[in-house]
Amino acid sequence: MGITIERKGESFVAEIDGLDLSTPLSNANWSTLHRAYLDHKALIFHGQGLDAPSLSRFGEMFGGISPHTVRKYRHEDIEGVTILSNRVEMGRPKGIRDAGSHWHSDYSYREIPANVTILYALETPAEGGDTILCDMQAAWETLPEATKIRLDGLQHLLQYRWCSNQNHPESRWRLLSEDERRETPEVTHPVVRTHPETGAKSLYVFSGLTSGVQRILGIPDDESRTLLDAIFAHCQDPKFHYRYKWRGPGDILLWDNRCTMHHATTDHLPADKPRTLWRVNTIGDKPI
């Protein structure tokens, strides 16, 4: 059977059939997949059968694997695989429960953020636990020209554990060990990012708690807050979003963090609706 690619969202997201990701891909199949990745920004696969090593090997096709900052959520055998789960086993969380229940782009708090994120479903509830994606290229392209001119060239300051509400359940302020704190210093990134492979521009600032955005640099704090609030409100428009409803074990959802952001919906998922995913992130490029 040949490879089929079907666009699912208005401006991004495609579903691919006809590929077995548990085995090494031919050069031709990889070229097709990678072109689809750049064209559609997010890809969906069903019926895959991967173990942790084969998931990691698939991820390596996009670049070096970058383990999660918080060590206790890493897979016991393959540290580049992160466990996301609302299950509790022997009184301890099986994985990250909230897993980004806010708008963010993975590892944007690092000097070198993530390229791809790959999620692989081990178990999913019949309803709930959806993943929402936002096309940040489309969000940029639909801004008024005057706003584009104002934002292009600005930099913002962020830090993983920074949060205006340190007591929020998702705050990382108290979660990190001393080593993990040292590994996540303050960084600066452009508000508008140019994709290193396509050359397209995207908004690259995120409202989520663990994104740790503090302010836009070089302008007064009140102006920074006004601009950030306007960006965040603009990106809330549903026309930029795609809501993925997990069908079951073997599903894969992957996306390009360089031109999208995403939002989990697991913060209120009850224990009797178990959801366990494996996640892989690869090292991207310094944003420009």
C-alpha cells in the first residue's frame, strides 16, 4: 500500500497512512515524511506498534534526542523517552500528570529549544485528554501590518521555573532539584521566529505557566504586558487551532515546535480515565 497524506486542519495538520514507524524508513519514505512535516507542521498516524527503543530511533531521524528536564519522569531504560500519565502506581505518579495543560512550545525555556515532539499513545480514555495545536505561522501572517512591524526584532526574557503564581499546581518553582535549576537559567528568544528550514516567520512567545515568559526586553513593562496580552489573545482564535482526539493505543501525534504551540487537556482528567503516552523531543536550533 502506498503512502497517503490527508490535510485535517484549515492551515495545518495532516494524517498519514501507509508507513510502519517501528522499522527503519527507506530514504524515499523518510523524504516523503519529512516534506509532509514541513508542509503541514503536525502529523497524525494510527495503528503503530512501537516500543521505547523504536520510538527513540524514530525520533532520532529528526535530530538528537533531548531528555526531559525533570529526571524522575524519564523512562527507566530509555532516558530520552518521557512518560506522561495520570495513573498512580504504588502511591506515586507514573508520569507527568498535567503534561502541559497550557499553551507552550516544548523546551522554549532552553537556549536551544525542541524541534519535533512525538507523542505515542499506550492507553487513552474514550473521551477527554485531547491535545490542541495552534498554527503560530498562520497567527503571525494574519496580524495587522503595523503590529508585525512593531513585533519583528523584539526579544523576550523567560525561564522554566518562573511563574507569577508560584503556588499554582503546575508551577515548576518548587518541583525542580538544585541541579535542574542550574540547568534552566534565564534565556532570551525572539518574539517572531524565522523557521530554519522553510524561511517562514512565526510568533514565538507563549502564555503557558511553564513557558516562563517574564517580559519583552527593551520596552517599558506596561507596554510589554500590553503587547504580550494582545499576542496571547490573538492566538486564542479557534481558526488557528486543531483539536486532536486520541483514538487509542498506537496513535502517534507529532509536531514542529518551531512554528506551532500546543495545549494538553489532562489537568482535570479523572483517575478512572487513564491516559498514558510516551514523549520524545529532539534538539532544534537557536531561534532567529
